[in-house]
Amino acid sequence: MTRFFDSDIFYAFRTSPVAIVSALVTAILVLSAVFAPLIAPTNPFDPASLNLMNGFTRPMEPNAFTGETFLLGTDDQGRDVFSTILYGLRISLFVGVSAVLFAMVLGIFLGLLSGYVGGWTETIIMRAADVQLTFPSILVAMLIFGVAKGVTPVEYRDQMAIWVLILAIGLSDWVQFARVVRGATLVEKSKDYVAAARLIGRSPLRIMLRHILPNVLSPVLVIATISLALAIIAEATLSFLGVGAPATQPSLGTLIRIGQGFLFSGEWWILFFPACTLLALALAVNLLGDWLRDALNPRLR
Amino acid sequence: MHRLSTALALVLALPATAEEFNFAVTTDPQTMDPHAVNSTPVLGFLNNVYEGLVRRGKDMSIEPSLAVSWEPIGEGEGWRFKLREGVTFQDGAAFNADDVVFSYERAASEQADTSSWFAPVSEVIKVDDYTVDIMTTAPNPIFPDSIANWMMMDSGWAEANGAARPDKDQGNYATLNANGTGPFQVVSRQPDLETVLEPHAGWWGEVEHNLTRVTMTPIQNPATALAALLSGDVDFINPVPIQDVARLEGNPEVRVIQGIEARVIMLGFDQQEGSAESGQGGADMFLDPRAREAVAKAINVPAILQTIMRGNAEVASQMVSPAMRGFSEANAAPYVYDAEAARSLAEEAGLAGQTIAFKCPNDRYLNDEAVCQAVTSMLAQAGMDVSLDAMPVSNYWPELRADNFDMYLLGWSPGTFDAEHPIRFLAATQDDEAKLGSWNFGGYSNARVDELLPMIQSEIDDTARQAMLDETAKILQDEVAYVPLYVQPLVWGARSGVELTQRPDDFFILRWVTVN
């Protein structure tokens, strides 16, 4: 622990107000997502608990029919916007983190493989990556989502939607990781410690995972943080377009889509609060990623 | 100076833009083929391009169109139509009796979605070039009322382009191209993007509109469409999001045209025993009428109308609205909301522990997805587990035709403005040969209803006819064949200089539009 507090990284963090604030915002949002069932006054994902007559209640004003008051108002179905944001945040974060983890594992594996093995393996993997880079990632995600939805039996679609989202965003995101890891692996491969490991007869897989991997991880960490912000936005975009999280289990993007229909009619709070939350989350994670990149970059030190 | 520049601006602006008319719709017509899909977006749009023997006026009354007069033959063996002479199609070909016979064969063919309109017809005979006899199997007093949307296609054009029969699924030349006798012709068609119309110079009728070019753009999101109307990008939208009506009423640049549509929104159920329900687990949960009644009682329709529809719709009691001919006054009481009764009925019927697959369109009816969500949570409150799947209408009909549902949302607007229409399409037992029950996706079937339908169709005496319609309405209500929810409101929006006529069938007729 003391080693961590004495480290350069912690010093860089301590002296950067942007990093402290964005870490704080991220922490608050993550914690409130994790503990959503404890904080939220209602469970918006339980359709039986909704009262339609509560619909369109203004923030902090009692409803005309039921007399109930909601901190941030309610949407068209009578869902408490505050609770829905907390639960929606859970979906957004869960999808974002899982998708990045998935993309990271896949990307690191393929990157190590192509960097270390080279030859045809490298050519095939890297050309596949190039081809995928020419498509906008949201398009790739929509394609995967559409195909997966087509092959899933109807009764599992609701449960599957989240996993399909993770798969879709993850698969559209692995290229970044693979390219960076491959580059770093090419550099590390020619170093003496790898040659030494090879001389004493270590298997290629072991060399890749035990010797090279730890040395290529720091750029991966930076990409992962920035990718997280992008994945959260990608999830929101897909849900906004109506191909993501189901309407009965809204994520932040779904909430924004619902709220967008009521902008002209003056029910601004349905859109405004989820949008602010998404903005805060994406911005904080992004700034954290930026700071991490600078902090880990020896040339900037 | 200021006045001068305003006048100058007016002079410069008027000739260029005044008669170019842009409008937005939520649902793009699936096809330009008037016999391929029997739905309001398609028929409503094509009414500007194609014409039938008769047409409906501003007050929905039947008036001559391509036929100048008609009379019954003998003791109700059929109808004789005298055709209008000198009518040309948009490609210049002349219209005559051969085209009527061809259009009958085409529209009544197995591949056509309109074939059920011709269930009472036995034969169409060309008497001479401008006289046609349409023979019916039984006396049919309302036949001329039932064919206002049967549109005439040129036999030569269709055959030369390989479109002699419609093709619902694959599409053919007539899916993307049109050649009618109507006041407007399609000059360019890009599905889901833009469709451009121009006036048909050789139209036989008297021109009332002042349009030189009409562009229809599908805008799926109603809020986006409204933004386009407010900014002047489009001159007309249908529908205006219901939540925005109050706000628009204070805006001098636009006006809202409201009315009650002929359309009843209802819930349908899968009532087929063990049919090919791929992916539904094959559960026959709605075979039991108690299960359907549980749904009927679990839904608080007034609450839906109060919040989602903002008080702009009426609760429905049967498959037609009170404005339709043949509405059953005797059965005008809607199902009463009673969550407790619904809960115990659901338990008795064994709905507990089963997941109801609920299909819903999200771009077809006003606030359709929001209504479906509200229904989902109301059923959950009565102890029923519902899995809602909302989708665009282009995926929706195929999904229903494939029987991929336990419950679904449907809106029905009777094309004949008569209570017989939904019985024929929605309540009669599915029978492809007799062209009955073609939209009866759930497979509802009742022997007495099937027996009553032909009697209703051929009954000339109004009282006797109404008695049979009452009996049918009662059976459908008692057995909960469908759960009628509400009569959909019509909410159109236009720039304030636009004069138009709103008809309760939700058809936007361009020949009545003038732009000032």
C-alpha cells in the first residue's frame, strides 16, 4: 500500500485536479449504480409497481391525480426518473465494462499472437482488423445486434438483449487493443529477456503470457479507460436507436430516446436528467483516461 | 423601405415555392401496388395515384369516379357499372372495361391482399367497352360501398412489365412504379426515403388543388416530424404527437386538425390450438376465454387515455366506433377495469407462471409502444407475466403472419365504414378459399359468427341486419374475441397557409389541398 502511495502515478494523480474530480464523479456514479436497489425509492424494472396515473409528474411537484411526489419527476409510464436513472446507469456501466473486458481479452490475445508468431497468422489477423476499421464501429455493432436478434428465440430476447449488446460492442472494439498490443509485442519480442526465456526452452504461450504480456499492459490500460467511455456511449447510441436495451428495462440511452419525444411538449425532465448523467459519466471516464495516458507516457514526464 | 423589402420578398418567394408541397408520414407505404397490401398507409397514399369505380367524398359518401353510374341487376344478382369515357392512364393508355376485368382478376387473385373484398363476387363480365356487370353470389346491397379502394390498373401496362399479379413478399415492377388514372403520378420512388408526385395532366376531373409537385418523406420519429413542420421543412405531418397539441395551438404558423378516426385499437390473442408457434413454447394460454377476459379486466383504458393520449381518445366497446354504420348500441358498454377479478380469472385460467409474448408495432399507431408498455405493467399488476417486443411495422406484419405471438396490438379501420367489415376480416374463421378472416391472425373461430356473416352481407332490411350485427357483437364481446381499447384520434398538423380536408379514414387526399 505504501508502495502505491509513494508511486509516481499516485503523485501525478494527487497533483491533478482534473483527475481527482473525474475520479470522484466516476466513483459516485459507479457506487450509486452498484447500490441502486438500496438507494432507489422504487424498482422501475418491475412493471407491476408502476402506476400509469403517475405519468408526467413534474420534478418535486405532487402528481395531480395521485398526489405522489418524485425527486426528478416521472416519465410517460409513471416511472420515477431518479430510480430509472440509477437502474439505467447499472445497465450502461455493466454493458460498458463487460464489452471493454471482452474486447480487451480478445484484442490482447490476437495482438500477442500476431505480434509474436508473425507470418500468415499476423497477416490474417491484422488485415481482418484493417477491414473492420473501415466500418464505423456503431455500424458493426448494429449488424451484430441485428443478426443475433434474428437467431435468438423470441422468449429469450429480453434476457439476451444485454448480452448481445456486450457482444456487439465488444466485437466492434477489439481492433484497437490488438493493434496496440501487436506493436508493443514486436518491440518486446526482440529484447534479451525474451531471447533468454526462449533459450531455456519456455513454451511460446508461456513466453507470451508470462513475459511479454505484463510489459505491454500499460498502454492497454489507457485504451481500456478511453474505450470504456466510448462503449458507454455506443450502448447509449444503440439503445437510443431502439436496437439496444428493451423499453421495459431502460438504460440511459433508452431513457433519452423516450424523453426525446416529449421535448416539444415541455416535459423536459424525462430527457434532461438521464442526458446529464450520461454526459457526466462519459466525460469523467474520458478525462480519467486522458490523464492516465499522460501519466503513463514516459515522454511527457 | 421595410414595407418595400417585405413586398419584394413576397414577390420573389411566391412563384418558386407556393405550390411545391412537402409532407411527412410516420409509415412509408410498403408498396406502390394497390392490390398487394391492404393497409391505410398504402391505400391512403395510392388514392392520389390510382382510382376506383367509385370513390368517397369529403363526407365519406360514395360518389362516381371511374364509373359514372351503377344499378342493381335483377333481384340482386349483381351490379351494372357504366364506365366513364375518355379516361387515360398516366402513361397515356385508355381506360375501358378490359381494365376493370383485369383489375378484378388481379385484386381477387390468391397473391393479392385485397382478395377478401371480392368474397361476395362470383364473376365480372364485360358487356361492352364501357359497361361492366359484377355478379354477386347473393344479394349485396352495400357492394358499391365496399369497393371505393379497389383501384383500377392498366392491363397492358401490368402485363408488359411482368406485374400481372401482385407479389407481396418479393415485389415486382408494380411495387416501385405506378400507373393509375388518378390526379397525381409518381415521378420518383425511393422506399423509406422520398416519393415525388406530380399532377397528371390528362386527369379527367376538375382540378381543385394548386400543387405542382408533391414530396412525401417518411419521418419515423414524430418529434422529428414536428420539428420539420415547425421549421417549415414540411407543410404537413400526420400524426402530430398528441403531447404537443396543446403547445401548437398557440403557434400562429401552424394549425392542428383534430378528429376521431374510424380506427379502433384492440388486443388480439393466439387462440389456435398447438399451431405452428415457433419460439412460443407452444403454450395455448389464450384458448381459455377466461384468460382473455382476465386481460380485458386488467387494463385500465381510461388511465391510458388520460395520460398517454392526454384525453384525446374515446374508450371502445366493440370492433367499430359509434360513428360507423351497424355499430351495436345494445353492446356499447366497454369491459370494466377490475384488477382483483382479473387476477383471480388469470389464476383460474392457468396464466400464472407463463410468459405472455406480447407483440407491438412502434411506428404504426399513435403512441403504440407507450400503450403497449402501459398494458404490460397493468397485466403485471394483475399477476400476469408479459414479455413485450416492440418493432417497426415492416417487421410486425410478417411476425404476426408467422404466428409468433401470444397477444398483439392491432388497429382496425373499416374500409366500408360498416360494422360488417371487421367481422369479415377479424372474426370470421380463417378460410383462404372463401377469402375470409384474412387478418384473423389469432385464429378466432365461432360457428354462429360464421353463419351470421353471409346473412348480414345479403340482408337488405336494416332492422333485421342490425339485429344480426348486434348478435355478432354480443358473441364477440362475451367470448372476448378481441379486447377493444379505444378509438384512435386523428391529429394532423399543417402550416397555416395550407387548406385541406381531413377524412375519418385517415386518408390524406392531395386533390383537396391548396397552398396559399
